[in-house]
Amino acid sequence: MRILYFTGQIVLHGGIEKVTVMKLNYWVEIGNDVYLSTYEQGDKPFVYPISPKVHYEDLNINYNVDYTYESLYSFRCLKLVPKHFFRTVSLLKKIKPDVIIVPNFGYEFWFLPLIKGKAMLVREYHDSQYQRKFGTIKVCIDDFIQRFYDAVVVLTPQEADYFKYKKNIKVIPNPIKKSTYISDLSYSKIVTVGRIDRVKRFELFIEIAELVIKKYPKYRFEIYGEGNPIYKNELLELIKSKKLQNNIFFMGGTSEIQRVFSEASIYVCTSKTESFGLTLIEAMDVGLPVISFDCPHGPKNIIHDGVDGYLIQNDSIVKASNAIINLIEDKKLLVSMGNSARLNAQRYHLDNVMKMWINLFNK
């Protein structure tokens, strides 16, 4: 089978980038002819290692959008669309794929149904539709175009419910590679991971940390991720105002997140929305109990409350800090939850999830 995967870039440390590379490497290793096409990569190195068996081509469109200040739909970007369109047409003629997969909402999402030929066309959603502005012109157009896709893959059953047209909706969770690391849960360290974006609400992580540190001042809280520099500066100012510079740290991005988890004891998620929660599962696979707000919609599909972690009432900083303190003070419970977390994570191991993709392709 000839599989073509379109995405913007594999430069940033992020869930889409990590999962994309995992899938590409898996498909090529089981004997498929796999192609990756980007339009923003340029000569920058891949942040996650891609098998040399994967064919690669960058379309060199370079929208170079800083989403803090500019939209992909700015006039400057619109002028680049014809180049994007014709280079994509040329690529499809050369490759003649059996399956085309699109994980982003770039311009290729709009025009691929017109030029795909006989290929199966698959759209992936990696973000939650919880805050989608239903009824707007763009959303109506997106929903109309989506009907011409053979499959639209979402991560949870709740995300599937947002779509009126359900004939092509499929639920397939994100996979993880089985971890070679296991935490012994002896560390005075609590971590969170995600792109530096307001939807992750790291200010709440800081507020939670403050309450825990009042009782356990030796604990260290780490934030891993890259993203919005304005938001990051606001968070740094918040940490400074609370005089927590010796307890809360920004660690940047990492491609070795499971090693990071193996040197921590608890994982915390404070997001406003999580369509899935890949880092929750990665932390659980290393044996960390996880604490997350019960946000739409990923965490409730992953965490068994009170068994392998805690689902906290949304925005309840006090309850979240109390849950952390409870685990700090009850080592037996910490270990028990960590063991249960590892068992839970097994259902998301790569082989188990990729069987769902193979079944989709074979239909």
C-alpha cells in the first residue's frame, strides 16, 4: 500500500509531530510504501527520528506563520496558496498514493478532495471541537468539504458527537511506544507537558504548585514545552511574583519525555480542553499516577478516577493540590496508583492502536 502523509512540519516538540512519526515508521516497517510531505520544514532537522525507508519531500511553501501575531488566512499567506496547490498536484501525479492522510487544517485540507484521484482520503483531528465556533461560515465550509473525505478520525467518542455528518467518522486513539523507563516514584518532582499555549492553563499549574510548596517546600515543579513567548513571559512573571523561582521551572521541549517522566513521581494536566491527552498516557506508561482536571474530553476516557489517578472538578485548584498532597503523604497509594497506571496504558501501545488503522485502510 502506498501511503502519503501531509503535514506542516516535524520541527516542534508536539503531540501531532510525535504521533505522525510513530505512524510513519510503523507503516513503513510492516512493508508499506510510505511518503511524507511537508510545506514548512525547509532545511530544519526532524525533531523526532524518521525511518530512512520513508520517502520525504518538502513543498517549500513556507507560510512562516507566527500564530501569535498572524493567521494562516492572512493576505500574505493567501498569495502562496496557488503555489501550494500546484506543487501538491505535481506530487500526487508522481506518487499516485492509495491513501492520503491530513492531520492539519492547512489549505491542503480544502483542495485535496478535488485532486486526490482514486486515493482514500483521511482527515485526522488532534484538537478538541469543544470550542469550535459552530455556525460560522468557515466551520460550515469545513463541514461541507469534510463530507468528501472517506474517513474522519477523531480521538474519543465525545469528539465524534460534535459532528452532524457521522457516516465517515471513526474513533481511533493516539498510540504510544511502550516505555523502556519505569519511575520508582522516589522523586520530589512533579511535571506537566504541553505546548506553551493558553489552552493548557499553566497558570493553574503554578497556583496548584504554590499550595503544595507551602506544605512541602522541597518539591520541584517542571513545565516542558515550547510555544507562545508572550504567554511564557506572563507565566514567568507569575512565578516571580509568588517568589517560586526556586521551585517552578520551564524546561523547554524534549524528545525524551519518558526519560523525564521516569525521574518524576506525579504528572499533572491543567488544560481547558484535551481532545485526547497523549502525555497522560506516556506518563502512565512510565508508572506515574496522573492528576487532571475533568476537561473536555480526553482525560475522562483515560483516567480511572481513584485507581490510576484523579479526575478533578474543572478549575478546582484546591482539590488538585490536595490530591497531590495525598499522594505525597501516602506512598503505598502512590505506588498502587502507579502500577495501575502502567496496566491502563497498555491498551494504547502502538501495536494495539495501529490494528485499528490497518482495519480502516482495508475497508
